[in-house]
Amino acid sequence: MTASEASPAAPGPVGSVPSEPGGLLDVLSVAAVVLDAEGRITLWSPHAQNLFGWSAKEALGRYAGELLVSDEYVDLVLELFAKVMAGDGAWAGVFPMRHKDGSTRLVEFRNMRLVDEHGAVYALGIACDETVLRGVERDLALSVPLVDQSPLGLAVLDTDLRYVLVNPRLEVLNGLPAGVLLGRMPHEALPFLDTDVIEASMRQVLDTGVPLLDQYAIGRIPADPHRERAWSGSYYRLEDSGGRVIGVALVVVDVTDSYRAAREAAEARRRLDLIARASVTIGTTLDLQRTARELTGLVVADLADVASVDVLDSVLEGSVAAAPDPEAGRALFRPLAVAAAYETASVRAADPVGERIIYPADRLVTRCVSTGRPVLVAHVTGPDLAHIARDEAAADLLAQEGAHSYLAVPLTARGQVLGALGLLRARNPLPFDHDDVTLAGELATRAAIAIDNARWYQHATDTALTLQRHLLPHPPPQAAGLQIAYRYQPAAAASGIGGDWFDAIPQPGDKTALVVGDVMGHGVHAAATMGQLRTATRTLADLGLDPARVLRHLDHITAELDGTMATCVYATWDPHRSRCRVALAGHPPPVVIRSGQAPALLDVPVGVPLGTGDLGSTHFETTILDLLPGDRLVLYTDGLVETRDDALDDRLALLLDLLTDRALTPETSCDRLLAALRHADAADDVALVIAQVGPPQDHRPAGAHHDRPL
């Protein structure tokens, strides 16, 4: 107990401090006995009564030899007593002494001669139980080497949390000699640790008496500031034999190796998890920009504070990627994505996404793409920022944001460098290391393959779409007696670009052939096949054949095109007879809208798809219907009504419902149908034609006649 905690029992000398019960002398219970020159007991302490059993009243005035010594030892005692009294020196040793209860006990003695002011001689005997003394000596003998030779760091702190004992091992663990620690508190002696937590833990143990085990601390000692260390500390309260709290003990173990092993294992698991998530999240679509955003979004969550993807412009143009020539220096890039782990101005320092930008040869991203190798700047300096940022202002911005480490890895797929992934750390205090290079390279490789697939797919898709649109009429010619509106819409996914087509073909006698078809399949092959069939259809239409005969000829032509199949609706319009002739080849039925009536699906034989050859030649029939001015005929491909999730009957009913508003023009009706029936993720393309009958023609070509409608 410190002086500030103790209350003095009585006035004493300046600086005196009363002792609490339970000290070492109390444990030993030292007895004091004084004998005169004759060997009679003249003074007898209370501890003597505790040790020998005799009270002062019983012992004073009696010969010590008769009272305390067995008969067989009396002569030896008298001999020793005489030597002490003669001034031959003090005597120390263990002697068997008789207790009041008749037992014999071994007692440790220290005997010496005393002389008073008158020259009288006395003998002082100080004694304690030999068993108790040996126990204390044994404890002391064990405790000193136990502390000094312990492989564990040991320390004792008083109730004010000041070091009072530090063993050699703790000096090594802390990298500080005991002299620096003793008398100081942890926050004064160990500034390299989180001493607020340490001292709070110690106070908790002092208050509650409940030990705290395996409390971890991480830091760098002054003797080795470049190496991070880890310690495990356990705290327990110290109490004396009377239960008084005297301090807290600390046991420290260096667990740096296990800490590093655990951290490396955790880091390995994190990296594996990141790679696993990359397999799921990168390349979910064949869209270049989205793939780049997926990559940057993934790495800023675990690897970097800011990430960017820059791709060579030649990659996006569809040509074979070629790394910049180191001799030529600069290269044309197009940034695809920039992302940050938090809100930061560093994003503004990045190159604008989507723009075509020439990067100079001294930029690190250019060097990375030119060499096809990672560029690591573990500790970024001011001059380095000039080669990372696009200009001086951007470099200043990165410096203000605390950018301190940079890494660029090439995006390489199938032996070609497509671009680079750039990574920057600012808030993350750790610099990029070679493990980060390996991880970033793995992620970049996965993303590069997805980007390469996407760019070639996009190139093929653009080719198919360009071919298809080139083959479609732009716009269809104005037909006699008809107002024609049309739409073509490709699939939302590039994979849906296919062989849908439409046409309006002038025929002799002011007639018009309306065609809507759908080649089965997707891509360039389907678009090319569509072009062949459209050409064949236009040739046949010029002959003025009946729709069923036209489909029979198209069926034979399609059968010769490598197993290609297609659906088609072919209709001819005669404005002089106000008559329409329609035939289907496995195609969705047209919709007819008559004045004053609800829209209805035309009840015509469906037929079989084109390409079945002789099987389909007898399965095409022509249906004749008369149309009045204002009536409409709606032709479309299955992409307008078919979806994966909805029943076809429900979709057809919705189509009819959308066509009930006759106030809409054919053009507006086309837009309404596409807006209502086409989903953002439509998997198929669609061709749509709406033809509205105009006013009757005022003449009829020679030889014309009316067919009886079916």
C-alpha cells in the first residue's frame, strides 16, 4: 500500500510508513529471548510464546537450558552459551528445542552477546521455526531463478501501474533495459504499443481480480523498427498473504512467428477468396465496359484504394492488339473504368473514361503495356507521380490524397497485351509487394480473357448487325394504296442478332408484296442467309406469283442452304381490288384490324417452315381477304411476342389489346408495340410491319379480275 493509500495510526518520524500485517517478518514470526550471564531468561517476546508455548510469566527468571533444552543437549548448550558470553562471536544454527507441550522442534537460532552501559553481559537469541524458514528460503531460491531464467517475459507493476520488476527476457522482448521501465508506467516506457488498451486491461484486473489471458499487442520495438512484432500478454492480480492487493503481474510471450503464419494464412485465404469471386463476378457478360467495371469494382474492395482499366484503342476497334512500340513511345489508349474504395478526389485525377487519349512513353501504364510486364512502385515519390498521373494537376491531386504505392499489371490474353490494370494505395498504409503483383496479375489475366472475348464478340456482332441492316430496305418504297410503317430492333444481348427481315416490294399492276421473315439462328451466318432469302424473295415477287407458290420456291431454295430453316409471311396487296392474298410458312399469324371491329389474329393455315423441301411443298396455302380503307394488317416476327417467362397466348392477347386504339397512326402503333412488348433484356431481334389501307384507286389495270375470298 502506498503512502497515499495508508492512514497513519500515530504520529511518527517524518517519512515513516506503517507496515501492513502479512509482511515477511510476520510470516517468519521471529522470536526474541534475552538471557543474563547466568542463563536466566530476562526478556521474552510474544513471538517467543508463539514459538515455544510458554508465556512470559512462565518463562521469565527461569534457566533457559532447563526450560527449553532436553537433558541430552544441556551440556552442548552450556558450552555454546559460554563461548558466546566470552565474546568468541555469535552462533548460528539449528537446534532441537522443547515445546511446552513436550514435543521437540527444530528452531533456527542467531545468538549474540549484548553489553549494557554498566558493562553487564547478556545473550540475545533470535529464533524462528526451522520449517517455516526453510520454506521461505526455498521460495526465494526458486523465485529468483524462476523469474530471471524464465523464457517468458515477466513483470510486476504496482497499483499505480508502475514497473517494479522486469526480468531479463522481457528486456529482450521490449528491446529496452529494465532501467528504462522501472518506475514508469507502460504509456511512458512503451510508446510503440497501444498502451491505452494495455493499461485499461491492467486496471480491469486490479479492480476485478479476474485474470485476462492472451491479450495481443502489435508493434515495432526501437531496437528493430522495421520489423513488426506480436506479443501475447496475460495479466493477473497479485495479493499478499493477508489478501491485500499489491499490484498486477504480466506474462509476455513473443508470438511473432505464429502471428505472421496466421496472417499469411488469412492473407492466402483472402487472396483465394478474391480469385474465386473474380471467377464469378468478372466477365458475366460480353460487354467490354461492364467487364472493366467488374474488375475495378472487385479490386478496390480488397486490393487497392483506386483502380483503373486502360485498353489500347486498337483493341476496341476490333483489330489485333499490338503493344506500343518502345521506340515510337506514345500509344493511343481508351480508359474503360475507374473505381475507388471510398469517396476520393483521386478519381478525378484519372483519365476520362471513354475518351481516346494518347499516353506518352514515360507514363508507367504505357511502359507496362509496352513491355508486357508489371510495373511496381512500392513507395511513390513526387517524381513518380508525374509518371503515374496524366498531368501535373492530377499529380498534385494524387499527392494531396496521400497516394504512396502504385502497381500496374498488363491485361494479356492469348499472347496479346490488350491494356493495363492500374492500382493505387492512399489510405491503405501497406505498400504493394510481390504477392500483390502475383494476385493482381491473376485477376488481370482473367479479366483480359473476358475482355478479349467481349471485343471479338462485339466485333462479330457489329458485323452481323451492319450486314443485316444493310440488307434491309431503308425505307420501304411507298406502295400504291398503302401506308406502311416498319421497325427493326436487334436483341438486347449481342448474341440475339440474327436473321429477321422485312420488305415491301413493288409488283406490276400497282400491287405490293409485303414480306416478314425470320431465319433461325443468330450471328453473321443468319444475317447472310437472310440476305440470300430476301434477294430470292424479291426476284420471285417480280414474277407476280401467288403467295403459296412463292413460299414453295423459297422452301426449295432454303433447303439448299446447308440445312437452314426460316419462317415467313408473304402477302400481296392489290389496291384496285382492295384485296390481300396471304400465305404463311411456320410464321406467327398476322393481325387484321377492320374498321369498327376488334383486332383479330388472321385465321390462316400456318404451314411449315422454309427449308423442309418436298415435305413443305404441299403445306402452303393462300388465304384471300378483302380490306377496306382504314383497315390494317400487322406482320411481325416471333421476337415481338415470345418470351421465356410468359405464355404465348397471353402475349398474343396483349398484342391485340395494344392495337385497339385506332387513333394511333401506324408509326405510333409501331412504337407503342415495341415499348410495351419488348423487354430491356430481350433475347431475340424483331421485325415489325404495319400496313394501313388507303383510299381506293380510281382505275384498274387491264385484265384484272376479282378472286372470291376464302
